[in-house]
Amino acid sequence: MTHAPSAPVAPSALELDGLVRHFAVRGGTVRAVDGVSLAVARGEVLGLVGESGSGKSTVGQCAVRLDRPTEGTVRVDGTDITRLSRRALRPLRRGFHLVFQDPSASLDPRMTVERIVAEPLRLHRLAHGEELQGRVSELLRLVGLRPESARRRPHELSGGQRQRVSLARALSVEPRLLVADEPTSALDVSVQAAVLNLFSDLQRDRGFGCLFITHDLSAVEFVADRIAVMYLGEIVEQAPTADLFASPRHPYTAALLSAVPVPDPAVERSRRRVVLQGDPPSPLAPPAGCRFHERCPAAVDRCRVEPPALRTLPGPVPRQVACHRVDEDGTPPQL
């Protein structure tokens, strides 16, 4: 199913239109991503959330062409990169980068921090000699690393320091789009806060568009301007962050938000938890109709046979939802 992308006012750093990624496996086809459309404006952070296995990371890899989509279109800063060859992509890669979940796996253990950060600058021939050293020193300072870190190798750094190196490398060529795939999930909670603050400051100062992929709703609430919620390969809701947290429309979104602990014990005891039954279905054989209906406490017969379209709700706040039970005026179902 192809959904109409939302339309941010600013020019788009990323546009995905009807993105599909299927994988042929023994016994069938894994429908990892099945018709995702979204747009990230320049200077905007769009959070992409959902349970493990919902297809978030596959969307991110297709967005920077580490994976080739089965169908659909990927545009970065207005340029269609969907079917470009590796050779044609090479000069364009300066404009978009991916920050991986585990910096230990994404940083070459044989290279010093200085070489890791300098590598994109060398590859794109943006600096050399003393200018290159100066750029690397400035980038390390920008992400809060001491000058002596330049001589170290990844295994000599903490997890938070390694992720700072990853950010310095990604920002070295001043990309217009950054895809951050679970950038804090491998870090301790105290380190997560420091990295999120750094990320937020860098994004505000540099003005790049960002697709922030995570299952951590507290993190995405802190950094994202808008949030898209994925379930089993499809977008089920999109809204500005504050509005999504204040009044989720889709039952799946409501269930996700109800699982986030509240620091006030009195509020935590009094609020109602939406408990989902069972596990997500297999992407090898997604259910007919709404893919969430087997776990949805508000499902009716229509949900079991008719896939809901992602539709725009009326009102001053631009938001979209794919649910038969949400009324035309945006009223969500009682759970």
C-alpha cells in the first residue's frame, strides 16, 4: 500500500515515497517495509519509533542506500538516489550519513581516532595536510573530546566517547541528512543523556535534517520535532512530538506511550496501562486487513478484512493516522 507523504513547509532533506523492501527467504518473503512514505525537512528531526522488527532500521538503510529498495523512491535533497549505481552514488554520499547503533562495530579498531574522523575528508578531497589536521581537531572539540583522544584507538575509549567519534566522522563533511539508527541504545543511561544533549546541540547549530530511529520514547521525545510510528513494516501514525505524546490517536501508539514510566509515583499508580496481547505477527505472513488487529483491544470486523489508509486528520496540527476506529474528527477509540 502506498501512502501519501506528509509535507513539511521547509525543503526536504529526505523524501521516501512508497518505500518497499522485501527479502526472499526459504519459505516465503519477508515484508520488512511495505509502503512507507515520509519526509524530513532541512533542519528537522523526525523520530521513527516502533517495536523491534517493525522495519525501522531497514528504512534507515534504504534512506542512505546501504540497502536497495524493492519498490518506491528515495530522494535526498531533491535528488533521486533510488536506482543509482555505487559509482554514481559516490560523489553524492557527502550529503548523507548514517550513525550506527553500536560504535564498537562501526569504527575500524586498527585506526586512530584522528584517521577515522579524517577519512571522509580525504575521500571527498576536502582537506589535506595541516588543514586536515586542523579540521579534525576542531571536530573533536565540537563533540567534546580532548585533543589527546586523536591518538587513541576505539578500544581505548568509553562507549560514549566512541559514539562521539561516530558523530564527528558523520559531521566532518557537513551532510544535509543524518540518519541516526538507535544511536544511544548501546550506552549507559547517564551517558545516553550526555550524547542526546550533544546531538541536539549539534543538530540545532548545523541545521541538518535527521531521521532519528529508536525504540526509546524518552529519547525521541527529547530530540524530535515530529514522530512517525511504525508497526510491522507500515507507518500507523505521524504527528508533532508534543501532540503525539499528549493525545495519541492510534491504539498501538497509545500502548507504546503507556509503557513509558512516569517519574512521579502518584501519577504512575493512577494512570491506565494499555497492555497488548501476544507478540507481533511474522513479517513472512502479515495478517489481512489492519496488521495490528490481532493485538488491538479496539478491533472490529472491518479491521480484520480492510487495510486502513494513512489519512490526514482535520485540525490546525498536521497529523496522520491509519486506523478505522479513529473518527473523521480525530476522536480515538476507547481502549
